[in-house]
Amino acid sequence: MSPTTLKRYADRDGFLTLGVHWRYGAHKNSPRIWNLRLCQQALDYRSRVKK
């Protein structure tokens, strides 16, 4: 999954949350740092709930 897709899930859909699934980098222009294990768990849970 691309970082752009993860960012969309965090910004628009709101189910990936700051401090849990991702955090800001050290500088203003740094990319987000993703906790991929927790992101995958959230995506798996979301796919099970939507069915």
C-alpha cells in the first residue's frame, strides 16, 4: 500500500489516527512515520466490519 493511500485514510477517512497509527517526522517537511503493524490491523478490522 502506498504512503499516499495511508495518508488519505488518515486525513479523509479518519480511521488511522495520529499518535497510534502514524506520527510526524522530526521536521516540518519530513514524511509521516507509519506504524505498519497497527495500520495493517486497522485495515484488516475495517475490511471485516464492512462485509
